[in-house]
Amino acid sequence: MTKTSARLTALAGLSALAALPVAAHAQAATEALADVADSGDTAWILVSSALVMLMAAPGLTLFYGGLLRAKNFLSVMVQCGAIVAVASLLWIVVGYTLAFGPVTNGWIGGGSLAMFNNLGNVRQGYAVPESAYALFQMCFAAITPALMAGAWVDRARFGWVVTFSALWGLVVYAPVAHWVWGGGWLATKLGTLDFAGGIVVHTTAGVSALVVAALLGKRMGFPKTLMLPHSPALTMAGAALLWMGWFGFNGGSALAANDDAASAIINTHVAACAAALAWLAIERIAVGKPTSVGFATGAVAGLATVTPAAGFISPGAAILFGIAAAAICYPMIQLIKFRLKIDDSLDVFAVHGVGGITGSILLALFLSPAVGGTGYAQHMGLASQLVAQLVGVGVVAVFSAVATAALALGVNLAIPMRVSEDEEREGLDLTSHGERAWEMD
């Protein structure tokens, strides 16, 4: 080796040594940046969490309460409030870690995040603090069991409602959330998609509500006695709050303040618009008059139907989702109540369950870029995605039904599911809570 080449080799070695601290510093800086949350994304998730809670109370309680007879208005508000409270507490204690804890076997999350311990500076894969992520998911875990309250109004015992709903959140909701959103087997093995809860929220709650309604039995006088809504105005107000809150429900599920969130909100809105108008048209043909309750119910059906696909499809597809919601959910109400004679009092299964299932299946068709969708994952196509969606919906529906029946009957051994005939006749506001929603002079 010549002196010149030796000198060049030595200089190269020194340069490499000098570069090591620089490279190490750059890597450390990159890792530090990756562990810092984005303030804009964080703010959006916090706002979205508030919007989802707005859906639960007052949105859902007013929507349901207006559909009831006046003597039971207060009872559904107390039930929904208690469900949200107990679900939120249990989410912190153990629910979050069951749904979003470390992935071990794909069936349930590891227990290291119990009591919100060991939360990271950011949620892995996102630019938001894990505390904000856990808060947002807590709002979902709180409103989902509250949706079921519409199936058992007028006749379910308050103690049974709270106990059943608390257990349901841990036994049904948390595992399904892990399967689909927490790195579990449905998402990783099959490729099942659910943008904001068509499967995790609406399928679980809808199917479970139908099971509980069947187990509880019919309300006194159903279906011969007309049980008209005591205040359609309150139902319209509740629907408006649900509609607005759903922007956070679906838009927040992008987990960033970006184009995905904006697209999800646009799709959410136009699906509700299309469904509400389509429902009015169906009512006009079927019963002769478009009603306020029909408008509100149609809007909610459209919102539930677009939820699993909100961030994956085009606005044009979202309009079709809304029309499909009205065309499918409206006759499903007639089938459940008047053909099968199951007293799902406020149509939780027909609207939320069937809507969520419909949207979850349609997602496979409209995910294609040819119709404006965001496209299929690698090694997935229309057929394989359709299979993944069908299997996901089917497995979750069966699991929800079986687990719900076991829980409902198990809790019934300690706390009877149903109030007495005298209590039902008098109304749950007075007999369960010692109050009346409306005092008459």
C-alpha cells in the first residue's frame, strides 16, 4: 500500500468515527420526535371525545326519551347515565387493557395497562398521547351499552340494567374491540375493516339488544296497544345532537386532524341526509305522511350504516349508503315488531344493528378505487374483503348473542330482569326512581 492510499484509508476511518456520534444523535432525535404528540391531532381527539359524550348524554337520552310514554321518560335518562358512568369507570380499571393492551394471542389484550398505568407518551402508530387515545376509546365503550337501553325500556329493572351493562362491556365489547381495533385476529388474520364501529359498536349492541328484548318479553299490551311517543320534539332534538356528535364519532376515528377526518365527516353528513329523506319518502308511500320521528330515525339509520366505512369511501358512495339504510332498516322494523313480534321497543336492532351490518358488508364493494374508495390492502381484493367482512360480522353477531344470553340470564339469578306488572303499569319514573319527569298541576 502506498503512503497516499494509506493516508486516504486513515482519513476515511477518522471520518467514519467522527460520523458515529452524529448518526447516533440523529437517530436519538428521530426517536424523540416520534415520542412527541402532535398538538393539532391531540386537540382534535379531545374535541371528538367531547362530541361522542354529547351523543350519549344528552343526545341518546333525549332521542330515546321522546319516543317513550311520559311515565317512563326519566327512567331511560337515569339508565343511560348510569350505564355511561359504570362503563367509564370499568374502562379505566380493566376495560382498556383488555381491548388495547399488548397483543398476546389475538383474542384479548394483555393486562399491563390496567388502571391506565404504563400509558405511553404517544399511542403506537399515531401522533396522539395514549391518554387521549384511551379517553376517546372510553367514550365509545360508554355509549355502546347505552344504545341497548332502547330495547328494554318500560319494563327492565334498574339494578339488572346497570349490572348487566357493566359486565357486558367487559365480556362482549372489550374482546370484540381487541379483535378489530386492538391488533386482534379479525383484523390481522382476516383483514376485517371497521372504520368507526359498524361491527364493534353497532353489531354488538344491536344483536345484544334483540336477544335481551326476546328474553324480557313484550311490554304489557304490545303489539295491540298503541304506545305513541310522548314528545317527538324531544326525539328530534336528540337526533340533532346525535347527528352533530357523530362528526366526532366518525371524524375522530381518523385519529388525526387531516383529510381522512374531513372525508369521514363529509360522508357521515351526506349519508344521514340521504337516509332521512329516503325514510320520509318511504313513510309518505307507506302511511301517507312523512313524520318527524321518521326523519330522526332515518338520519340515525344512515349514521349507523356509514360508520364502518366513513373514512374509506367517496361521498357519492356515502349517499348510496344512506339510501340503503332507509330501504333496509325501515322494513326490518316491520319484520321484527309485527311479523316476529319481538318487542325491541325503540328498534335498536333494526336501526343500529342492521345498519351497522349493512354498512360493514357494503364497505367491501365500495372500497374499490374504481368507485372512489381508498383501495384494498395488499393481497386483498373485492372477493377476499367481502369474505373478511362477512366473517367478521357473522362471528361478532354470534358471539354477542351467546354471551349476552348467558350474561342476561346469569344476572337474572341475582337481580330479576323485569319489574312487576304493577310497577310497569304505574311507570318506571315513579316506581324505580321515586320521581316524575313532568309534574302536572
